[in-house]
Amino acid sequence: MYCQHCGAEVAEGAQFCSSCGQTVAAAPAARRAPAPAVPSAPSTSAPAGPPPVSKLATLSLIVGLCGLCLWYAASLAGLILGIVALRKISASRGAVGGKGYAIAGIIVSAGLLALQLLIVVLMIPVSLRAREAARMETCQSNEKQLALGLIMYETDYDGHCAAAETWTDAIQPYLRNRELCHCPGLPESEQGGYVYNKALGMAEESDIRYPAETALVYDGTTGWNVSGGQESVVFRHNHGANLAYADGHVKWHPSGSLSDTRWELSESAPSPGFGSFFGPKMP
């Protein structure tokens, strides 16, 4: 080391300088380098920030919204997924988030499902009315064919009407389709459903003075070759009945509105003779 006063070299550990005799100050102790930092053990506490969002909860909301396009399947699936996600989030004790998504998915899915069910309930009566309207139109077409068959029978048999006891069989050559004699408003197991006005049985065409007002064939009791009067009308189509008139036109009547229909021949019309009960002669 060196003397602080004269700069001469001094032996290690000497107290006085051999050149100037001055006291030599001890050299300052070397500073010890700081010990390297020891890495601390990883913390076991929960990380800061919100927990991860449950994918199941997000999926329930997305699937529930798809119910706007896919209807019941998506709405029901979204409701189930939302309930399952909510239960898993609650069981995780804060480790998994997304409770709001799960609740939103449940609400959206349940709301859409309820709306869709309401639409179905409202559409059922409309569908039933449309179906009954189609049956009524088919029935009117059947009665139109039956009336035309009876009119053709009158033409071929010199203006004589078909017998009330055999009218359905008598017009089969003109119809060539037995299904026309079955009302679509009846089950397939029941036969017929159309009734012939018995007042016209064996009568002559000239006896019918008001053909546009006189009932010919109408909705009535079931059976084959059935004839009757106003008492046998059955209002089976939308609380009404179809009536085919002697001139060939068909009209639907609501229940209780048959006052404009004639069921008997005119009083001035001649009554058929005894021989007519055996049926008109073949031309």
C-alpha cells in the first residue's frame, strides 16, 4: 500500500511511513458483494383477476338465441345447457365464472320456448278450421256429383226421380265411384252420410215446381240408400250442413237456417200413381 502523505510505498501492516514518519491510515475494508437473491417459492394463493368464464354458460346463451331460427330443438337444448352450466358454476365456488351468461341463456331459451308453444296453441284451432273447410268443400263436390247423377237418372227415365229406397244404387252407373257417397266428415268405418229427400222418390220432374228451393240430397244420417226429411239433416260441417237442390246447385246452411228450403212437392202437383211404386219403366 502507499502513504497518504508522501506517496511512498509502505509495507503491508506498517503503522508509520519509513519515508516521512507519518502515521499510515488503515485501508478501508473491501466492500462485500451483495449475496445473490434467492428465488422465492411460487405463491399458492389464487391469481388476481376474475375467474374464467364457463364455456357451457356461453354455449347455452348462443344455442338459446338459435331458437329464433331452429325453434323447439334449439330452445330446449339452450335451456338444458343453461341449467347444467349454472349448477356447475355454483359448485365451483368461484373458480369458474359466467353465471350471468348461464342465467341469460336460461331466460332466453325459456322465453322462446314459451312463445313457440303459445304459437302452436293458437295455430291448432286455425289448422282445425282449415281442415274442416277442406272437408266441407269435398262434401259439397260429392253432393254436386250426386245431384248430377240423380238429374241424369231423371233424364234417362223419362223425367222420373229415383226411388227413395234404392236411389244410391240407381245412380252408381252415372257416378262410377262409390267414394262419392261417403261424406268426408265421417270416419271411414261409417257408411254413407248423405240422405235423399224422400218426398221426391218416384216423383216426376214436372212435379218439382221450385227446383232451386227443393232439397234433393243433403248431409244426414249414415247408411246406404237412406232417405228422409228435414228431421234427418245433420249439421256436421262447421256447425252447418251442405244441401244439394233439385236444380243441381249446392249450398251450405248454418245450423237452424233451413227456412228457405222446400222439403215437400207443391200442393198443386199431382201425386204419383200406384204403379209408380214399382219404379219407372226402363226406356
